[in-house]
Amino acid sequence: MAELSSKERLLRCLRHEPTDRAPISTYELVGWNRIAWENEEPSYCRLMEAIREKTDCMYMLEPEWKSTSVPGMEVETWREGKSGFTRRTYHTSKGRLTSLHREDDDLHTLWTLEHLLKNIEDIDRYLAIPYEPPELDMSHFLAERKALGEKGLMMISVDDPICVAAELFEMGQFLIYAVSEERRMKYFLDSIHERQMENLRKVLRYNVSDVIFRICGPEYATPPYLSPEYFRKYVTGYLKEICQAIKEVGGFARAHSHGKTARILDQIVAAGAEGLDPIEPPPDGDIEMGEVKKLYGERLCLFGNIELRELEHSSRERIDSLVKKAMDEAKEGGGFVLMPTAAPINVPLSKKTEENYLQYIESGLKYGRY
């Protein structure tokens, strides 16, 4: 088969159609996002050039939401050394809520030092915050989609209700309430879902055919955190409605779930997901890529499963062997995208991580041919 464009290669892969090779993704490292920090950071320059030249872009870009100011909210910001802090305080009719976050200069992530919700009564306070649906601006997304052209596909992240709820609490506290306060937790998730679906439907009114939607949150209800019984209560029904809405307009619904997924794979498939990532191998996950392929390879496009910690710390020889293993287990019959489980967030990028990513790409090209 003649060499395909990245867009055509990805589309054929998603549809389980023949391709020239398995697509290679570098996940959040998006070569064609001109304003992304990794494309402006000198230590990432060599790697990002290789990504643009040799991999298949799934350009993760969020629509722009324009929210009005929230009555009764105070925001305080300050710096200490190489860190910036933000404290938010909400004064609601049912009481006060506060949160505290930190951002460090050399890490592109947000640390939660104080969660907004501390106890079950805070759910009522959260829902008492005046809410007005935000206005959607898709102009930048659509312009970037046009500019991307044949270099890949666009991807939008969508949070399911448990993703929002779990991150508002400290994780241990959330899990206690998920088991001990089922009625109130389900009420909370229903309320979040109603808002989320309203926003999703705004996006879906645009031409988003062939856009990949990464649905985040199912991992918060997987073992060992919660049993499959709670996954059915807190994830499956919402996921089904999200997937159905996306598929009705020609989008591609991909469930995103780290960790141990073996016992809830059947529910992800039953909910109508068309893809799954990142399918972490044991011991981080609890099922091998080859087993997932055997069970659901005809119904799911699989994305994975090279661990970021391997790319950051292992030898180039081991990266080569891991890529070969993933290809051997999942590329047969199509429907497989080689992908890391996450992306580096540190500055500067270490030389070992750079070399291992370059090896990952070269090994993907070597072993991915059909």
C-alpha cells in the first residue's frame, strides 16, 4: 500500500480498515499546536521536530468557553519563590467554600493543596454557586482544524460526571462518600451530568465529524478504588449517553481510563465507546494489551500502552522491546494506535527522555508496517 497521510491513516485505523502502518502518537505532545509550551521550550525543540516529521497527530485542543463572573467569588493570587498560588473563595447562600492551588515554574501541571469540597454537605454549597451556562467559541478550534489538514485529526477532551465530582474532593474522602452516601452522590453526579451534556451538545452542533472525543473520568470508579458495581452506578449510564451523542454526529468516542480496567471493560464496550486508552500494562494495569485485543479488538480501537515512566527512565533497548511487544499484540487486523500513557511535564526535558522518545518513534516506524 502506498504511504498514507496521517489523517487518512488515523481515519482508516479508527474504522478498522487497512492502513500502510499503525499510527504513532505522542499524546499530549502536539507538534502542530504553535502556542503549546512544549513548542516554545528550547529543550523540547529536537523532539518536537521529530514528532512533526514522523508521527501521526491527534491534536488535543479544547473549545473556548466564555464564562460570566461568579457572584460572591473572591480570587487571591501570590508567589513564593518559583511557585504561584491561587486561592478561590465562594460565598454561597448555604455557606463558604475555599480551594488552594499551586503552579511551579519548572512543571506544567496544577497542584491542589486544598480541595473545594471537604464534606458531604459541601455538595449543597457547590450547587448553590450561581451557575450560568458558558458561551462557546469554536472559531480557534475550527481554524486549527483547517490548518492541520492532512497532518492528523483533532481531539477534544470531555469530562464525565465522576471526573468533575472526584476532583472536587480529596480522593480518599470522595471514595468514602461514594460508598457511604450513594443517594447524595448520585444526585450530585446527575446535576453535573445535566450541565456537562448541555455544554457537549453546544459543541456537537458544529461539524465535528471525524473529531476524536477523549472521555475522561471512568478511572475514578475502577478497582481498587471502587468495585464494578459502583462503576455501573456512577459511570456506565452517563458514559452511554455521552458516547451516543458524539456518535450521532459522526464523532469518535474514546474512553480514557488509567489503571486496572479488566473488570469494567465489558461496561465500557456496552456504553458504546469506540476506542480505549491508555490500557496500562501490569502492574499499573491488570490486563495485557493482547488480551484486550482478543476480547474486544473488533469493537474497540486500542490506544497505548508505553508507560511514561519507561520513556523517562528505561534504556533505549527496553523501549524498542516494549514497542515491538505492543505491535505484536495489537496491530494485527488494524485498530491500534501506538501511544504513551502520558507526556512529560518537566522543564528542561532530560536527555534520556528525549532519546527514549526518539527511539519510541523509530521503533514504531520499524515494527508498525503492515
